[in-house]
Amino acid sequence: MPSLLGIDSGLTVTKAVIFDIDGTQLAVARRRVTQFMPKAHYVERDMDELWSATADAIREAITLSGRQADDIQAIAATAHGDGIYLADKEHKPLGRAILSLDSRAGPVVDRWQADGVSDRSLALTGQVPHVSAPSALLAFIREEEPERFRRIGHAMSCKDWLTFCLSGIIGTDRTEASTSFTDVQTQEYSEEALRLFGLQDLAHALPPMSQSDRIVGRVTREAAERTGLVEGTAVVAGLHDVMASALGAGRYAEGTVALIAGTYSINETLSSEPRVDKRWFCRNGITPGSWNNMSISPASSANYEWFLETLCGAERADGEACGKSIHSLLAPEIEAAMERPSTVLFHPFLFGSPYGAAASASFFGLGGWHDRGDMLRAVLEGIAFNHRIHVDALREGFAFDKASLAGGVSRNPAVAQMFADVLGMPVTVTETDEAAAWGAALCAGSGAGIYADPRSDPRDIASIAKTYRPDPTRSADMDSRYRVFCEIAETMAPLWPKIGALAREQPTN
């Protein structure tokens, strides 16, 4: 029976997911990939380890699916965006890949903001360069590692590296190509953009661009032996994971804002014309003449996971021992806290923020009478408030009146309702465990001719979706809490650099 393989490679885990062509998930296999942090601001991974882990996951998924490998009609990958995966002219990894959590290029970005490059980039490419943008990382390598820069043969994204490992073909798709070097008007590569960043010598290294659902190659004999796939299976270009997640969650179209609560706070909406603003990235949509507008920060459910890992170790161990999810064990505490008034607020800025790199996470309003449930509620509220910062920015440029929500915390009905109350609009959650992988599989199916296009989701979305509508009383309360949340952040802005400086101060004798 025909099936499709979607690969989803995140910042810590790479997954292979096999779907029936009706959208039913048949099997998923996961492998962790080592993160290397050799010094402050550096976050890297070994490219060969990533491929090995992904190949192992593919082999296991095939076994778990109970289907034959030749049932798989096509494969497509999605993965974390931005960062950079470099290969030399012989297609060999050129050092470790740099992940999107890396911030070594901070001085480059600061200089570009001061000398006007960032403003020119916004007008030309539709986005202001940030610390993990390919443009900033390549400029950093040019300045700090000139020998490595000289040897660059190919500058790829994560999913493009995996596509190469499967097919032996170097290339990218429209969504991934627009992370730094495309003209926002033409949606094609721009020599002017390369010159703007001083990277004109790398024109040869940009991978050829194609449609996300185009077959770009076939599984090689070597890849087949490594993964258990059948040699010659179609490999489709795939797409950026932000777009893949929204596509896989279902019903992503103009008039909707899609929220993905993962490591990053992702908030995006489609438009049929380019609109640029410093508060969002205006990047290519899947099809020509469409743009995906993303307002993001690394300040979402990773804060919740950190809290569980750091302060709920006993419950995690108990859950593993009795086969229960830690989320279900803690749910009564959270739900009880949501039912009572609270002064506790939390800035979810453990890994970054919309307020700049200097911001840090904090609890406010804590009293000795508060318990862990109050703190967990504040963490989840803070995550929702941070998403609202981005959604409010997008509201000023685009028209939408409903939201979709994906990501781990979306599975908690109380949290989904909280998002509806915080945003003041209906929020829909679909029963899609692996939304990004399914988004990639939709592209694979379109490339193989199974679907008319990547938006032709065969599932009965209405039957797997639940919509949460804002409660007027709770929404008004959340609005008041949100405004205090923002006011505290604005007040803290001049203090955050001083707090950060404490770690750099040396004791005096």
C-alpha cells in the first residue's frame, strides 16, 4: 500500500515519520543528535552524526510501520531553519554545522544595525538580519575563519544537507532559500543582497532553488543500504519547518495566524503581496506570488520544558516508573492555579526574547503563599503572552481573525483555552502529533502525483480539530495581566544589560 516518508530534524532530535496516503501516521522513530557548545554563544552539531542518526531513524520507522520499504512513494525533509551547514567543493562537511540557537555573530549584527546594512536588508530581502541568519554567520566566518571561508563550496540548510545525503543532489526550496539572499519582490536570489553583506564571493555556493514539492533526486544506492529505503525512491525538495508545521497542522491560508509553540515562539501568516517590517520576516511561501510572514523569538515552550527538567525531577521519575506523562501528573496543579487569582508573572526569556539579547527570564509577584502550580501557570501564561507580542505585531500588517496552534503545550486543553483568552480570538488545535513531518509528507505526496498540491490535505480536518473560543471575562483578565507583563519588560530594558554584566565583573582583592 502506498505510503510517504516525512523527515523532521529539530535542534535536538531528528525524526522519521511514515504516513499512509490518507494521512494516518504509521510509525515514528526518533534519534537525539549531540549539541556541541565549545564556548559561549556557540551551538553546533556534527553533520555526519546528524545523517547517521537520521538514517537509523528511517530504518527503524520502516520496521515499525509493518510495511515494505517499496511502499514508500516519495520522501521529503523539513528541519530547523537558519543556521548554516557548510560543505567543501567535494561535498564533504566543512566543520560542524552551526545551529539556529547560535549567537556568535552578534557583533556582526550590531555593526550592521549601526551602519545601515540592516535597514537596507529589510527593504531588499524583507527581513532584518539576526544572529543565526546565514548572512550573519557567513560574514562572521569570513572575518574570523578566512581559511574555512575560502574552502566553502556549498552553503546549505539542515534539511538540504539531509536531502543531499539521501539523493546526492545539492539544492534547496523556495521557503528555505529566502532566509537571507532573495529579493523580497522577485522572490529569486539577489546578487545585490550578497554584495550588501560582503558575500559576493559565495554566489557559487548558494544551492539551486526549486518548488517545495518538486522531485529533485532519487535515493542513491549508498543511502538505500544505510537506511533500508529502496534505491531510486523519489526525493522531493521539502520545506522550512516553520512553513511545514503550519501546513501539517491543517487549514493554513490567508486570514489565519499559525502559532507553533516549540523552542521558538513562531507566529506566521500568509499574504499575496510582500509587506516588510522590522518585527517580522517576509519570506517566500510555497508557491510563487505568496509570502509567509513570520514574527518569532526563542521564547516559547522550551521555558516550560526547562522548568520541568530543573524543578520537577521527582515527578518526571515517578511518571517514567508508572508509565504516565509528567504533563498529566502536573495538570491538576496547573488547573487549580488557573482557577484562583494570582499576582505571579513570568518573562519566558531563558533563551532569548523579542526585547533583544540582553533580556533574561524572571518571576515577578511571587509570595510565600504561592506554590509550584502558580509558577507553572505563570510560565505557561508568559509563553502565551510572548506569542501575543508577535501576533499583535502581525495584526498591524495583516488581516486575520482566527489562529491555529501546534506544539507540545497545545495538547493541553487548558493551555489551548489560555491561548484563545490571551489572543482574544478562536484558536484551533488539530490532532496532529507530527505536524512538521506531515507537512513535508504532503510535499512528497504532491511531488509523486498523489495530491494535487501540498495544500490538498486528504484528512477530514473537521473531525480531528477542536476550536477554543475566548471567554470574555477571562480574556479581559488576561489582557490586564498582559499589559503589566509588557510594562515590566519595558521597565526592565535598561536593567537587563546591568544584570548581564554581573557575570563579567571580577571580584576585587
